[in-house]
Amino acid sequence: SHAGIVCNETEKYYNISYHISDLPVHLVSNPPLDLKKYGFYLPASNPFMPENNNVKAKPDVTKQPATEPLLLQKDNMHELWFKQDDQFFTPRGSIYLAIKLTNANASKLDMLTAKILNQCISQVFSEEFYAAQRAGMNFKIDLSESELIIKVSGFNDKLVHLLTTLLHKIQLFLVEQNVYDISMTKIRQDFENIKFEKPVYQLIREKNKQLDMVPFASASSLEQLLDQVTIKDVQKHIETVFSAVYFKMLVVGNFEPAEAADAAQQVNQMLKSQPLPAHSHMPSRMVNIEPGHYIYRHMGEDPNMLNNAVVATFYCGIATNPTDRTTMALLVQIAKDQFFDQLRTKEQLGYNVGASTNSFNSGRLALKLRVQGESNPTYLLQRIDSFIYGFQQVLVEFDTVQFNALVNSIASKANEQLTSVDAEANRMWTPIEEATYDFARLADEVESLQRVRLDDVLDMWDRYINPHTAVTYARVDSQLWAAKTSYPSATDMTTWPESILALAGCLESETHMPVDLSDLSHFINTAATQSNTDALALLARQYPMANSTQVIDETASGWSKIKNALNMAMHPHNQHALQDSETNFTHVGMYQTMEGKWVITDVDKFKATQPLHGLPVPVIKLIPNILTK
């Protein structure tokens, strides 16, 4: 107890008595001491702290929650989408804003400048808007040369205020020297770190994107330009970036339509921009890889990297077709377990082994088979080929009951209930940002799942992936070679079969001695009449393994790989016969392997020979709804 103070309140959890009273006015307006002199001050009120937590919508058991937002406004400056919370009934919301910018003539230098500016903003705002985070709000800002995306979520009462404050601060952002220096150091380190990522991730996140996307600037190409971007360039970028814009806005949660409209009006008034002409904005597009088998090689930049990596990409199916998407999903589910079991568990080729699919907003689907391990990439790809060669029979013999279980599993996952307003907003934002406006995508996939049969999966495999039967066979083998792995020259690849190169790589790895390809080819021709066991014994005598006797242990990893490579070299008929691509790429510096595969030597020149997929087409008519509430 305290003299003269009555503790008339009780804390409900620990039963502690306490008393609350307002701070005397004279202590605030005329404190007895200069508190700031001693490092004390009264914190300012948090402008983002919610004051109204009333929930606007009421539960209605007679109605199902809406599955798509309403288009409230659309003109030559913006489009506004709205969805009131009708299933969570909490005082929360999410607002997503994407401002499309002029980028038709954007150079790599412009891309890098935008990246530096984005880092500067992120560095400053993480501290400057700490109060918003303390008030239960989250925000994310992503600025590129083509658009500015701002996402805010949390308690809805001050969410519009947070959005407009962020936008205002970005418009008036001043790049300070210390912020610029720190941001440059961070970006420089990020570029350096990419070189030391796991090889398979370097392929997936960097190399393959460079092949598939237009426009795209690799980290290495941007790194070379870092010293050319000054602090004045970064400041000039923010001062001119909003000259002409088109913005998309999604408001989801505990809001009324009028509040969403008012938020869009505030953004429009703040931007004070001209409408963005269609020819001034170039959205990302996917390269339409034409039929053929291509090799896309890279040398790892980390001198200490021991692992190699390969990603075999098969382009198949139509991304906008729900039946193709669900068929591909089922194919991946069946293939990934079999692929992992064969190449990881049985052959022990590496720890990162898997199958996955990419689904772009336009163009084609892609099946990706990846392996990372110490074996040379040519051998890894030959083992992928061996898997592909035998997988058709796996599909033919696949159990119907197990297939139906997979269908139900995928359908169940697609039907999972959303758990928050932010999750609902994120699901609705994707088709808006991609400009497909396909809000029924998941529902269409679930419906198509009920129609897909095992024969459809087998048909997709034979139509696009099985090289013996594929009507349209478009495949890219991306390779990342470790610095310590012997790298075949262009002459090697045009002179010797892949099976010889794969076997040579396995032998060099185990014997630690260079292998003469001509001698090895002669050995294979001589041993062709021998049994596999006799040929392996002859090979062991001619190429003794380092630090080992010549006793063959086929269960050992090294001998197992050599045995597989030897078998593939002696029986090349097990490998598919590739039909030549219809296009001759020698004019862009490419060359063909003995098997007729084209080796990409300059990715930008190769992309220039390929068509691009068209832009996404909206699946609905964009007609604004008129709401009077």
C-alpha cells in the first residue's frame, strides 16, 4: 500500500491491487526539471494506435462468404477492388497497392538504381515506422524499375493512414549519404552471397529465371554497374518515378465500400500523376521455348564449391488450363517420390533431389527435375534420363486406389479454409496483380480434379516428357559445374557422346587422374562384346581408383556410379534418340552435341531467337460495381 493512495482496481489474472490516475497537468506543461537535459522525455502518442475496434459486418448464417472481390472503380488511372470481411469478423484489414511505372526503356542501370533506392527506403522505414508495428500493423514495400508495391495489414482503424503516410514519405524521400553507403554495402554483399548459394538454388533462382523471363538482369550483370550509380542518381530516380502511373488497389477486411473509395481517392490525389500510356509500361513476359533439347551450362564462381547441380526443365501444358494444372500436380506428386527414391535413396547422388512444377500466369507449365551432388552434371543428367526412360511403366502400373488418394489429398489442400483476412487478401491479390482476374482458379482446379484420370497423367507424360512419344518436346538442361570438376570443352561435346563424357567424369572423380577421351572411347568399343561384369573388371585395371585396391565393391558409391556410367556408355541404345530442332542456332554462336542437343552459349542471343508468350487475358469483364452503402 502507499500513503494516501487507495488501490481500488484488481488485476484479474494475478489478483494484484492497483490504482490508475492521470498525470498532473503541471508536470506535463511545466515540469520542475529540464527532463530532456537528463535524457528523459514523455513519448508522443502513437498515431497508428487504433481507436475504433467495432466490427462493421455481422454474421449471416444464410450466406456463404464471398470468394472474390468487387471492382468498385476503374478508369485510365486506377482500378479499385474491395471485399468486406464476411467470415472472420475481426477489426482487421489488408490493403494492397501496386503502382505501375514507366519502364519501357528501362536499362540495367535503371533496374539497379531502383534496387538501391528500395534498399535505402527499407533501411529507413524499418526504424521510422516502428510505431506502426507496435500498434499491431505490418507493412511491406517493394520498389523496382516497373512498379511500387505497398502492402499494409493489421488493425483496420488506422490502416489507410499508414498507407498514405508511407506513400507520402516515399514521395518526399531524401537519400542521406550514410543510408546510401550502408545500402550499397548491403547490396554488394547480397550479390556476393549469390555466388555462394547452394548450386541448385543458383540455377533455380537466378540462371533459369534469366532464361525464362523478359526483361531480366542477372546479379552478376548488375554487380558490374554498382560503381556507376551515385547518390544523385538514386535521388533523381525518386523525383521522377511518379510522372505517369496506373495503380491497382485491393481493400479487404473490416471496411465499408465508401472507406475503400476514399482511400483510393487519397492515393490518386497524392500521386498527382498523368495516366500511364500502355506503350510506356512493359510487364514481364515469359520466353516461349520452342521444341528442342537445349543445354544451358555455367561454371560456379565459388572456388571451394564441391557440389554440381542440374535442373532438367520440361515445358508442357497450358498454364491457364485448370485441367492441365491439376494433371501436372498429380504427375509431380507421383514422380517426386519415385524420383527421390531412385536418385537419392538408391543411387545416393546427393541430398538435394526433387521434382516440382512452375506455373506461370501465361504460357506453359514446367516440370523441373533437380539433383545436386558431387557427380559431374553430365552423369547426373544421364541418370535423370534413365529415370525418365523407365517412368512410363511406373505410371502404367500405378495403383488406382493410391491415385484416388492423391486426388483427394490435393483437393483437400485446395479446399483448406483461410485463416485470416491477410491470407484472404493475398489469395485475391495474386490474380489482380497478374491481370488474369481468375478468382475462381482454385474452385476450377478442384472441379477438374474430379474429372482427371490416371490415363490423363500418362497422356501428359507421353505428350510432353517421354522423348520417344512426345509430340512437343521442349527441354532445357541447366548445369552448374563446380570449379574442381573437369569441365568439357565445346570440342569435347561435339566430338564425344555424352555417355563417354559422363564416364570420364566419374573416373576422374574416383581416380584423381585425367582421362584421355580417345583412349576411353577405344576401351568402350573394345569392351562392347564383354559382359558388364568383365568390362567393369577391365576398367578397374586400366583406371585404378585412388587410395584403393583394384578389388571391385559395387556397393561402394564410387564403384556404383562407375558401373552405371559404364553401362550407359556400352549400351547407348537405352538412351533416347533425339530429333533435331527445326531451327539452326549456329548464327547465335550455339553448337550441337553428338546427340543433337543445342548448347546455349549466350542466353540473351538465344532468347532473341525465341518468341514470347502473350500477356495474360482477363477471364472476366472488368465492369465496376455500383454500391451505395
